[in-house]
Amino acid sequence: MGRTLQLHRFSMTMEVGVSLERAIELSAQLPLVREEETIPLIRASGRTLFEDLRSMVDDPRFDNSAMDGWAVREADCEEDGTKLRIVGTSQAGSESIPTVDVGEACRIMTGAPVPPGADAIVMVEDSSVSGDRVTINGLARPDFIRWKGENLTQGTVALRSGTVLTPASVSLAATMGHAKIRVVRKPSIAVIGVGDELTPPGEPLSENSIYESNTFGISSLVEKMGGKSMSLGLISDSMDRLRETLDEAAASCDAIITSGGVSMGEWDMVRRIMEEEGDVRFWKVMIRPGGPPLFGSWRGKPIFGLPGNPVSSHIVFTVLVAPWISSSMGSEEGSRPGLAKRVRVEMEEPLKGAPGKLCMRRISIRQMGDKLLGSTRTHQGSGNIHSMVAHNGLSLLPPDSDCHEGDTIDALWLI
Ligand code: AMP
Ligand code: MG
């Protein structure tokens, strides 16, 4: 019978053993689809803006007082103890405002319009009233007036497309007059755990099986990044089950993340099936922990194959998948999670680096005076997820470099 001599599908495009920066670059070539939906502003915190948001109004809308006190003419108040005639009151929201002429003052509340003729405010604490006169005992200050448009003018873009909305930006959007806004639709990301030994927590463990944890961690990370995680469960190390599940994921989700099965072993099914039937853009990144991740597409959908070791999958997500989601959703480079958010830390203990690889040991970072100090607390093994909980940072030790006590290193502060 004739043989089929198939060209290795990925040998044409796949890069093996890339730097983390190159992995970020290659994955950005295959982004998530960026689609929009319109939602009420009150639901917008944490969502990503789909479009630039312009102000519909000037902010402030009119000249108004920053203090409770008196609207006056500055020139009238040069002498301490000046007496001015009270012409009325300007309250926040009031419609008719008196004019202030020479020798006159108008009572004014914080946020109320500055009456025509007035050009300065005297604080209420610096005045005393007797009948229809007010005596001015302090400074008349033009800088207690909040001038029309001094924060924003109508039409200004104050929030850019790709911004992740904080509570303060939601408040700003309301100030600008927006009741509904266009945000990036949450990408749905399938999460699949692969391994014969895995049992969901809550179910009885058979001999040599372990509780599965990665799909929980990865799903939580997806949600934290503004995505919708779709757990497609656990599958055994079987090519047929894996193919079926990947097909289901590709048909129903925007992207796929698997955990486990991407190393060199014969049972590393994700690597095998991607090699034989998928499109692999890179395999293996020069990092420790988390060396064997894989990226490419399955039936047209981007797929990350993360390593099975719980710390590895968590770290690869943090430094590779999170910035990919963020850039896919339109964020600017400097505001993405991952390497862009590095700090400098003085280590209180030595750290072992890794030959040829960027080394991300778990470290605890704390502020001491004007320095950030780093230390380690638990065993660093890539299977020890407790090390991610007991620490709040990752070292970024350059390849081939050990860190000595007292050295200053780059690190990620995971707060
Ligand atoms: P693998 O990448 O499949 O060779 O798995 C590497 C290590 O990670 C093994 O010790 C697995 O038992 C463990 N592992 C793989 N997947 C998971 C998972 N979903 N949850 C917890 N541990 C896992
Ligand atoms: Mg496995």
C-alpha cells in the first residue's frame, strides 16, 4: 500500500523557542475579533471602550463658584472691612441670577453660577452680615471661580477607544453626557483541561488522580481580563476526544485556551494534534517556568496551549495571554498588563536564574522607605500554586543571570 508523505504542516511557519517579546509579537498577528455592543453607562465599569468618547458639553458648563460665600467685584474689595450692598442670592440650579454692580455683592453657593458683573469670590468665613450689607474681611479671589470649559470643552475626546473604564472614567463619561456607551463585546474564550489524571474538585479521587485546578485559575484570569470564560470541561489524553472538543470550542467561542499536553511526551496530545492538524505559529518560549506554550489557530480560531503545571499556566497567562487579550481589545501598549507594568525591586535574598531563559520566580514585594524590597517565602516549584498565592510578584531575571542578595532586579508587581 502506498504511503502518504505529508509535509509537516507547521514546519513552514512555526517558530520554536522564541523569546517572550517575540511570542507577544507573533500572537498579536492573530488577535481576537473586536466587536461592539452598546450598554447602559451604569454597567460600564471594567469594560473596554469601543470608540473615542467626546464630551457633549463644556465642563464646567458655566462659570461657577468653588466656595460658599459672596460674588463680588475684586476691585471693590481692595481695602479690608469694605461694606457691600447685598443684591440677592445665586444658588446651584437657580434660574434668575442678579447682576453685581459697583459696591454690590451677591450671596453665592458652591456650584452656583457667578452673576454677571462679579469677577471674584469671598469665602463666607471672611464676611459678616448686618441688615442688607456685608462686610468683607478677607481676600476676593478670582481663582475661586471655576471657569466655563476649563476642564473640558464640548467635542473634546477625553476617553480613548481601548480604555478600560474605571469608576472615575464612568463618572467622567456621565459628566460628558453619555447615558449609553459602545464597548467591546466580551470575547468568549473556551477553557479546556487535558489529562487522564485530572478529577474535578468535589468528585471522588481514584488512585493516582489529582484535583484539577487550572481550568478554575485560567477561567478566573479570563474573566479578570474582561472576557467570558466558557468551560468545556476536562478531557482525557485522547486525540479523538480532543479533536471533538476543539471543534466544539472553535464553533462556539472566539478563542481557545487549553492546559496540559504541550510538552515533548508521547501523551502530550495538544502539541500532537496541533502539529498534525492545526496551524502552529510558535511552540516553546524561552521562559521559566512555563517553557512549552504553543500558539496558533484551530479551525480559524486563535488557540493558546498552556502548560499543565499550575504555576506555569498562570504565569504564561499573565505575561502572554493577558497582554494579547488586552491588545486585541484595543488597549494602548503602555496600559497593557504584563511586561509593561514592571517595577524595580531590591532583593533581600539570592534568586537562581535560568540558562538561556527569562526567569520568573515568585517574590513578595513590599515598600520600605523609598525602596521596593523583594523576598521569597515558599518552595518555587512550578507545580506549587500556593507559591502564586503566598507571593505578590514575579522576578524578571534576564537569561543566564543569578541574582545576589542586595541586587536590584526588574519585577512584576501583581496587585
Ligand atoms: P502536562 O503539561 O500535561 O505534562 O502536565 C504537567 C503537570 O501539570 C502534571 O503534573 C499534571 O498532572 C499537571 N496538570 C496538568 N493539567 C492540570 C490541571 N488542569 N490542573 C492541575 N494540574 C494539572
Ligand atoms: Mg498531561
